[in-house]
Amino acid sequence: MWARISWRLLKQELRRGELTIMAAAIVLSVTAVLSLALFTERLQSGLTARSAEFLAADRVLSSRRAVDESWLERARDEGLQLANRVVFNSMAFANDELALVDVKAVSEGYPLRGELRTAEQPYAPEQVTQGIPEAGEAWVASALFQELALEVGDTIEVGDSQFRVSKVLTYEPDVGFSVFTDSPNVLINYSELEATGLIQPGSRVRYNILYAGPGEALTEYEEWLKPQLNDDTHNWRSIEDGDSPLARSLRRAERFMLLASLLGVVLAATAVAVAAQRYCQRNYDVVAIFKTLGAQRQQIQRVFIMHLLLLTLLSIATGLLLGWLLQGLVVDLVASYFDVNLPPAGSRGYLLAAGTGLVSAVMFTLYPLLRLIEIPPLRVLNRQMTGSGSGRWLHWLASGGTIYFLLWLYSQQWLLSTALFAGGALAALILLLVGRLFIRASRQAGMQAGSAWRLAMAGLQRRAQANSVQMLSFSTAIMLLLLVLALRHELLADWQEQLPEDAPNYFLVNVAQSDVEQLQQRFEERNVEANDMYPIVPGRMIAVNDMPVLDEVSKEEQESAEAPQSEQREGFGRELSLTWRDELPPNNTVVAGEWWQDNAKPQVSIESEVAERLRVGIGDELTFNIGGEVFTVPITSVREVNWGSLQPNFYMIFNTATLSDFPATYISSFNLPQERKDELYQLFRPFPQVSLIDLDAIIDQLREVIEQVSIAILFVLILVIIAGILVLLAQVQASMEEREKELVILRTLGAPAKLLSRSVTYEFVILGAISGFIATLAMELSLWILQTQVFELAASVHWRFWLIGPLAGALIVGTMGRVACARLIRRNTAQLIRRLA
Amino acid sequence: MLIQTTQLTKNVETSEGILHILQPTDLQISAGETVAIVGASGSGKSTLLSLLAGLDLASDGKVSIDNVNLGDLDEEQRAKVRADKVGFIFQSFLLIPSLTALENVMLPAELAGNKEAEQQARELLGNVGLSDRLTHYPNQLSGGEQQRVAIARAFVGTPKILFADEPTGNLDSATGHKVEDLLFEMNQASGTTLVMVTHDTELAKRCQRVLRMDAGKLTEVTGDVG
């Protein structure tokens, strides 16, 4: 019976548009969450998939020993593609010359992602190459051609095997971003590996298994594999792991999209919250009539819960459909714009969206619904009666809990959710207090003003309590709008600045000391923008405060011997590239200690993350071994390094006095536009031992990440604008209802339409301006936290928002108020009075 | 006695002290009686009506319907009494805007679990001359028609008592008279007890008893009401 009554009420109310705001709010929240979740998921997996080429695979299992065959079988069963890659150092001989090389033995299928490029002659035009070297053949990096005086077709000897050099290796997708891989690569077929006789027990070999396949299969395999991995022996990674600029950039992109989406989700939920209040208020009379006619509380509860559920389910269904259409549209646009294919998304988004709609509709309506059910029947005779206002804490608890839950549901991160929520709650409290203060102050100001202003100020003052709550939703909406706007314009711009048009796209390594000056001169002559030259001295860090560190070699020894001593620090397990310098390099900031002045005493500056990992700080002493010479230096400064910048960056920088006597090679980076690529050969012909690392591919990918994030944020911005307008609209409409009675009385008393319309407009203009101002304040605070804590950017004040915020607030809220008021004033007085009856 | 009050009082606290809206009142109304309560605006008529109907609680004294003291009942039980025994007609009709005329009339019967709600509602709407308006929504009906729907709704549960608060107050006099006629006809046909608040003395005269409320004090009027 009650279900029938609910349905009857709903049917007609929907038709008459009385539920439009509530339905629109739920539809919007579902649409927003769904399209955001699907779109960002697809964008993210598209980016990751395309970035995966820099790993030559979707995932890599790196191991110190050959990998258990059963692990590979399992992967094949899951439908994953596999390839082997084994990497080790060796000496190569040819033409009576000798060189240290990185041998890379790969199996059929390599690279699983990305492509190999080769040339027929060193520095000749390269082309994309399918397949891998045949058995008995080797593809050799161009630098080695110089070192060993090779020509294509010559024979090169590696270990016990001989290989015919058949191609010049110009590009490997997985060469990595390390500029310190200074031995040239020799690529051979995996089947030849054993014959070289170089793989002996104890040899320093990295066995890599490359995996590629659909996301779900990978995740499933990953979940199966991970518990079996040994941290000391194995390393499982995707392109998002690690310290490379691309990995950092991808992680930052993920945070950006997540954050922007969360703001969208919160605003959509706010729209539901505002609408829920109204939804219940407009049913006050109906409940009073029900009660007068003898309805039991339980019956009323059932009727209205059913009513709400029906409305919610209908709205969720509409929202899901709209959200799916919308993201499809945006994905199509993005796909055609960037000429990329975005992989389809899973089912999580749909569940998330439906859950958001249901949870916010139910939870935000909880308290208004309780009040609704408490409406006394006497309201039929006395329309002012609204029941008790007690238990408001329940409302705040339910609403706050819901927002927190939604944040968590969307991000699955407790820390981020808690930080955002706590920040938001604090901001809300401040908003509420500041809002009231402003209203009180404006009353004083209004006493001296003209009549429309005076009426407006008096109205503001009288409705101070209601207004400060309204202001909270106005401010929240405006703040979130400004925040997304700022996210798009300010933070994204900061990020883009790290990759300017003239960002270095080549790294130059292995420059002999004697060539430095000549090379710099050559750059100058040919108008090539190059950065400073950094000397490189390879060395090992062997002890901290005279305690030897655990090193890779010693670790292997210990595995078979005793358990590692826990207090012993872990070293780097490899040689570090050490440098010296008088000035602090660009993109470095000293966070502890001081950068040295001209000082003969030995000292070292350490990168902050490494310092943290090694548990060292100012005054600790590090011992290094460079080519057998051992020395100890104190740490005198700790630096934060911007790893996203495409500059040579170092963990350890020494002062000149400490290191400059050691033999060094130099590295640098420079920018050479793509169209001048042909000049490379001429430029470097006199320096045959110099190796070049081409960063264009990775820079393009970094730019693509930024551009796509920017599109994603634009999309969020549009959704946030719609949600924001809905919140404002719902709030203006609700507050117009409160003003209605007063307006009717004034109108009946003969107040001219112009006066009323002006006073309402002014009231809303003031409310909007104050809300805009408070919103800007809150936004600035949030942005500061984001810049310094989340995005590792320098903090800044965004002055233009201090103008945009209040102006936009006054304009939007004022206009909406005026429109709502105009509709009311257009009616004649008799109609108005009847409306109030 | 169908309705009985003893020393029924209503006070409200205001910033200027206690306001006595209803002075201690003793009143008996027997089954089938028609009673009008007249008085100026603010005299306390509507307050008395709300107390008699169990819409509000008294500050002091007793009110009972069918020998059940409403003061002993909670909100739920009072609603049950209203559902079983009481019908209402209001000055502002108080129809539910999103239900049709038929659905509005059916509502109290449905709430009371009456399986024949629809059939009874159709019949009653026929009695008030609105057979052709069953599927109209309140905003599609004139004031008089809305009040006729309200009358049909008031009678749907065959209540013992009908409370009417200024039933013609929102209608022009011609329409008002028609609605009055209808109300009294239906009341007579069903033998319902009618308690009506009005300031219209002509209307009041059509009742068997007239009570006057003056500053919270109720007196029986004998002779000329005006």
C-alpha cells in the first residue's frame, strides 16, 4: 500500500519538476563519479601502457638468479606474453682492441612494448626494426664502432663466442634513463648466452623476465607471484615504480587526476546534501496532512523512504547512462586528438558511481528525513511549525561521515582522505565563523546606505544563521571551482615549466677531460644550447661513520652465511657517479647545512632522500673507495633535488678540493631540435669515445602525460562547474522560499518591484562576494598544502584569484538571486497571497 | 458523550510571560450533534479545535473522545484515534498537490488499511459531483472543487466526528453556500458529529449548537448568534 502511495507521489512530482533539483543532484553525482572514474582509469591505463615501452614490457621481474621455470609457466597459463633479457658486463674484443661492454641477451618477442631501432652504418638514418639478432649475430651500439674500429660485417668476440656485427643499434626502448650506463651495448640472441661461457656461479648477472598482457591478467599474476619473491634477490616493477622522471611524472599525473576527481566528487555530494534538505522541506505539509488523516509514523516512514529510494534508483540509472555516454564522448575526443587508443575500463567505476549516488542520497537525507517524520500534525493549522531542531549533530555526523567515506571509497587511501577531510572540515568551520562576522559587520555598514541596500542588509542580518550555512555551501562550491581552476592553470603550468620547449633532449657522457674545452667551443660555434659539464668519478661508498655498509656483493655472501646484521646500513650495491662543483647546481635546494664557500677542507653534499634512507645527516662521515684509494668526508649539506628536471642530478657532490685530483670523464646535456638531428654526426665526429643518449622519446612521453592530465582536469573543471551551479541554484532557490513570505508582504504593502528586486539582488551580491572572498582564502590555503605537500612544487600566492573569487561569487550568486526573485515578482499580488495561504 | 472536556486549558510561554490561549473549559458534545464555534480571530477557536482533534496537547485538563482520554495517548495512538474516528476539512483545503482527486480521497482509507478505498472514494466523489474530475490534480481544480474533494476525503472513513476549520473561508459566497449545503447534506446522511470553527454567523446558525469563544473563554450561545 505504502509503496503504491510513494509511487503515486513520485510520479506526479517528477512530472511537475518538483524533484528536479534532488534528481539532478543525484544524477550529477553519479554521472560525475562514473565519467571521472572511467575516464581517468582509461586515461591512466592508456598512459601507463604507452609509457610501458620505456620498460620494453608492462612488468619486469628482475632477479639475481635464473627464475624458477614454474613461475614462467604460470604466466603463460594466465595468457601473458614473456621474453627473457639477461644483462651483464663483459669485455669485447675486435680488431685487437678491447672494450668494456654491456651484453644484453634477449629472447624472441623482445621488446614486448616499444620498438628497437637500428641503422646500417653508425650515425646513418635509423629505422624501426622487427625481431632480434639471429644466432651468431650481434647488434652493436654506435659508440663501440669507434672504440673497436668496427665496421658492419666484422666479428666481435664476447666470452667464448664470436658474433658477426650485422647492425648498428641506435635505440633500445629500455635503455633506461640512467645517463651513467656508459658502456656501450651489445645485443645478442638469448640462445647464444650459454655458449659464451660467461654465466658462471657468482657472476654478476641480472636475469630479467619481461611480461606483457591485459591488466587483469597481470594483476592476478602479480598477486600470485609477489608473496613468493625475495626482496634481496628479486625486484618486480612497472613503469610507475622507481625514480625516473617518467615514473615520477606518471605518479604525479595519477595524484593530479585523483585529486581533481575527488574535488568533483565532493562538490557533487554537496549538491546532493543541499538538495536533500529542500527535498524534505517541501514535504513538511504533506507529512502534516498524512498525520492529521491518521497515518502512523511507521507508515509515513515507509512512504518517504520508498519515495526516496525510488527517486534515487531512477536517478542513479539515469546518471549511469549519462556518465557512460559522457566518458565515451570524451574518450573519443581525446583518442582522436592525441591519436591514441584508450583501453576499456573495468567495472569498478560503475559500482563506485552507483554507490556514491545511493550513499549520498541516503546519508544526506537521513537527518532531514528524521525531521520530516517529526513534523507535528498541528502544522495543518499553524504553518510555522517545523518540529524540533534537536539532533542537528546527527546531521553533521552523517554528512561528514558520508563525505569522508566517499573520499575513501574513491581514493582507497586513508591518509589522503583524512588529510582532505580534516582540511575541509577546518575550512568549513572557519567559513562559518568568518561568514557570521562579515554579516554582522555588513549590518553596520548598511545602516548608512540607501533603502534597497538597507533592506538587503537588514535581511542579511535577520537571516544570519541561515545565511551563514548558505554561505558555507556557496563558499564550498566557489572554492572547489577556484581550486580546480588553479590546479589547471597554476600547478599544471609549474609542471610544464619543468619541460620547457628547449629542455635538453640529449645527454652526453664519457667526455674526456682533454676534450671538454674543445667541445664547449664547438657547441658555441654551432649555436647549441648546452648545460654545464659535470665531472664524473666512479666510486663506491663503503662506510658510514666507520661502519662498513652492506653492499650487493657482501649481501650475496651473507645470504649463504649468517643473517645480516640489522643495524648495518645498506649501501648502494653499485658504483656511484661522484662529482665535484663549486656552485650549487640548478634545480637543487639546500635543506640542511650550508653549501660550501671556497674551502679546502674535504666535504660532501648528499641528496635528501638518500640521506634519509642511509639515516645520515650533517656531520656524519662517509667513506668512499675510488680506484682503491679510500678517504672519509663529513656531510656538510643535504640537498633536495628536482628529479623531474632533465638535468644531470647527483646523490653525492663533493667540493673541488676533495675530488678534483681523481681522473674524471665529463657529462652534460644539451638541446638540439629534432630538425637539426643531422648535425649530430658533424658535431661529434672529432670525439669518437663520446656517447649520446637521445631523450626525445622520453620527453615526448612526458609531454603527453602533462597534456593528457590537462585534458582530464579540463573535464573535471567542466563537471565541477555544472555541480557548482547546481549547488548554487539549489541554495538560492531554498533561500528564496524563506524570503518569499516577506517579499509578498512588502509587495502587498505596495513596495515597488524595483526596490524588492534590488534588495534581493544586493543581498545575494553581498552573500556571493563574501562567499567568494572566503572561498579564495580557503582555496589559497588548500593550494599551499597541495603545492608543498603533494606535488613537490614551490608555494606561491595567486593574486588574481583574490579578485576573481569575490567578483565571480557576487556575479553568479547575485544573478541567480535576481532571476529567482524576478520570477516571484512577475506574479500578481493576489496570486502571491494565495501561494502563501 | 462522544466528546468531553474537563478544565481543558492551553497556555503558551512567551517572552512577556504566560499567555492563556484557552481558559479552563468544560464541554460535552454528544453523538450526531452539529456544533459551531464562533469568535473573532485570535480568540482561541482553532486552538480548541486542535485540542479536541488531538492535534495538539493541552497544558492542563482532559479531553476524551469516546471515553478515551487523549492526554493518556502518545502521538501514535492519537493518530490511530484520528484514523478510526475523525475526519477533517480545512480552510486551505490541504489536499496533497501531487495526488489526483481520487487518490487524495482514497488516502485516509488506504492508511487505515481499507481494501475498498478506491470504490468508496469514487462513490464519495460522485456524491460531491466530481465524478468527471477523478484524475485531476488539485491545481487543476477550482477552490470550490478542491473543497468538495476535501469533503469527500473527510467522509471516506465514515468517521464519527468531523472537524471543520473555516470550511468556506477561502471561497466566494456563492461557492461557499454550495459547499455548506453539501457539507450539511452529507453530514445528515451519515449522522456524523460535526464540530465547526467559523466566524461566519450565518453558517454557524445552521448548526444545532453554537459556542462562542472570546479571549480564550468559551460560552454557550442561546438565541441570536449575531
